[in-house]
Amino acid sequence: MSSVRRFLMEEDAATAVEYAVMVAMILLTCIVAIASFGNQTNTMYQNIETELNAH
């Protein structure tokens, strides 16, 4: 337990935590962008299908 406490008190631990938070934010941004793009693409194809079925 003391080695964990020592690691958390060192400056390297803060840097590791900062990088972990940064990676998490980047991943979250990518997931949101991909989900949004997927929804827009799905809507576009549904509109195309509706137009094709109408004619």
C-alpha cells in the first residue's frame, strides 16, 4: 500500500493521470462524432429509400 501512496505522491503519477484524462476525453469525442455521423447517414439513406419507394 505504501508503494501505491508513494506513486500517487510523485509527479509522474499526476502526469499519468493527466494523460489518462486526456485520452478519455479524446475517446469520448470520437465516440460522439461517430455516433452523430452514423445517425446522419442513416437518416440520409432512409430519405433516399422513401423517395425511391414513392416513384
